[in-house]
Amino acid sequence: MQISEEESRALLAALLRGELPDAHGRFGPFGGRYAPEMLMPALGRIAAGVQRWLHEPAFQAELGAQLRDWVGRPTPLTPAPRLGEAWGAEVYLKREDIAHTGAHKINNALGQALLARRLGARRVVAETGAGQHGVATAAACARLGMPCVVYMGAVDVQRQAPNVERMHQFGARVVSVESGDRTLRAAIDEAFRDWVADPEGTYYLLGSVVGPHPYPWLVRELQAVIGREARAQFLAATGDLPDVAIACVGGGSNAIGLFHPFLGDAAVELLGVEAGGRGTGLGEHAATLSRGTPGVLHGTYSLLLQDADGQVQETHSVSAGLDYPGVGPEHALLKTIGRVRYTSATDDEALAALRECCALEGILPALESSHALAGARRWARDNPGRRILIGLSGRGDKDMPTLSRVFAGAPGSANPH
Ligand SMILES: *Cc1c(COP(=O)(O)O)cnc(C)c1O
């Protein structure tokens, strides 16, 4: 997608004025609402609800209190001096791993569950792949006393048994989807089917800045708390802004949340790191912004990984949370206008960064977040002696089964038995 320099400047200015997405959910050429006719009224009601409630003082007070007392916000900004010494940089970690349930996803799940209640919904449905969004949604619904159904592909139910158990403990019903590919894609279809059957009484709680309007907008507004806190904390800690802010990108919610409050700071470089997997061929990675082409997936026009015939491609990443062939439309815009740069880190680079962070800082990052660390490490090598802010989107406890498998027998690993 080609855009002139003048158009790019105008689109960035519109973003900074808070005018994007527009009334149709467009972020410049991207975004929009490509959904079944039956869902249009429900999507319209949610969009009106976002407009009406999200920034209304009583709603903000309720959300703010829950974020403080239950989620544990603000999360700390942690200096990482030993990583900094190893990289020749000044490194700070924004600690979403410390948020309740272990990642940034709770900011969104809680905010949308509160919105669902305001909209008069009687129950919440969600879909989940790796299970992290399902756990956050189940926890938020338990906290607010709302019935919750989570759709999950049968293959993922097997692979993510501990997360399924956590959802059960929070009182959610987990529906194992046996149709289609029996993973995330099939789960999304089933969750949509459920919602279509009762679009007024049911609220569909989406987990990232993807999907039809208003979700990319709603989720960005709820995750921007990450960047607002980090910006203020960075200023307080150093008296200045970072030279670069770096986050991993799956659907793109933690990255948009971190980046958004910095978009107007022209001196702050913004870098998104996607899953480079095990190679550059289709099916080997999930680097949608780096290698994708425009198209419609799950209700939005954005970049996606597809073949020449428009068939959506399988993806691969060692981290389940980055393993998605699409990406949020706002990221597609930010890439197109050149405000954010996107790169990728391979499985091996992410695993090495994870180990380094464990060994030097006593922090076990999620495999997803480890992609941001790997990207930061490379950035530091090319830009010595600078201040780096890294979005640590989640903790890696959930990844222990994967880690024991890939590190079994590797030098320095624990006894595999
Ligand atoms: C789900 C997840 C991601 C990827 O989702 P985004 O919407 O791109 O943020 C990243 N990190 C962690 C820890 C996750 O659980």
C-alpha cells in the first residue's frame, strides 16, 4: 500500500487529534466492519456504548478502582541494569507480567466486561487459542458475577489443559470445538455463531485490537493505560523520555497500548517485533506486518498472511500468543505512514532472550514478550548507549512445558528428568 508523505502526515495528525478511527471504524485505508448483516445492530450498539460510556467519569472511576484494587495497577517500571550492562544500553521493563492473571490481557477483559454490564448483556462469550484471553475473560466475569462461555478448539483444549482448568475454577463453561481445524479459527466461528443467536443478551468479548469496528478502537483505548503509565514512570525515573519503545506484536494489543501515548513524541522511536518463527517461507512464521498483504480477515481490512489466491496461511511461532495470521488495522496504518517500524525475531532468538532475562534479572518473561526482548537486544547493538523501554507483556510460567521440551538437554538447562 503506497501513501504519499503528505497523506502520511495528515493521517498521523488525525490520529493525534483522536479522530481515528473515523465513524466507520477506518484507520485511513484499514479497518472497517466486515461482518454478517445480523451482527451489524449489535456492533453498532457496542460502538455507541464505547462512545457513551468509556470516557464517562463514573465508568472511568469504576474501571480505575478495579484496575487498582484487583488487577494491581499501576504495574511497575523496572530498571534492568544487568541486561543494560550486557547490551550497552539503559533498559527499563514495563511489567505487565505482574498484572493479575499474568499478562496485559486482563486490562481489556475487565474493561469490556464492565462495558458489557453497562450495555445490559446477560452473558459473555469469548474465544481463545492459547487460553490466556479465556483465563482473563473468565476471571473478569467471575469478579463481576457474569456468566461466561469460552470457545476453544479441541486441539488447544488438549495443549492448554492448565488454562482450561483455570477457566473452570473461575466458573466459565469451556466449549471444546471439534469442527474445522479444531484450533483458534474454528473457535472464532463457533463463538460468532453463539453471538448471532442472541446478539442483544450476549456480549462478545474480543481479545486483541482486531475484528470489526469498534473492537480495534475499544481494545486500544483499554490497553493505552500501559503506555500512559509507562510514559509518566519513565519521565519520573529518568527526567526524560526513552529513545525507543519496543513491544511484541501478535494481534497487536499490548504494542498499541504501549505505543499510543508516545505517538506524538517524534523523538521516541517505536518498534514492533513479530514472530519470525523458524524461517521466512509462508507457514514458517507469523510476521504479518513484515511480510503480509492487504485483505479482510475476521471482520477487518488489514494486512494478513495469505497466498496469491487469497487463502489465509497457517502460521508458526514457538509462542502461541503470537501465532495469528492477521494483525490490528491500526498497526497496518502505523506501518504504512512510517510512524512505527516492524521487525521480527525468530523462535531461537526469543528463547535466547528469555534465558538472558531470567539469568540477569530474575524475571521469567512470556515467550511472546521474549520477542520484544530479542528485538531490543538487536536494536541496542545498532544504537549503543541509549534508553530503551520494553513492554514485558506477560510472565512465562505458562510456557514452562514448552521450555522444558526445547531446553531439554541444552547446555545449562536443568536436569530434564
Ligand atoms: C496474547 C499475548 C500477546 C499477544 O497479543 P497482542 O494482542 O499482540 O498483545 C503478547 N504477550 C502475551 C503475554 C500474551 O498473552
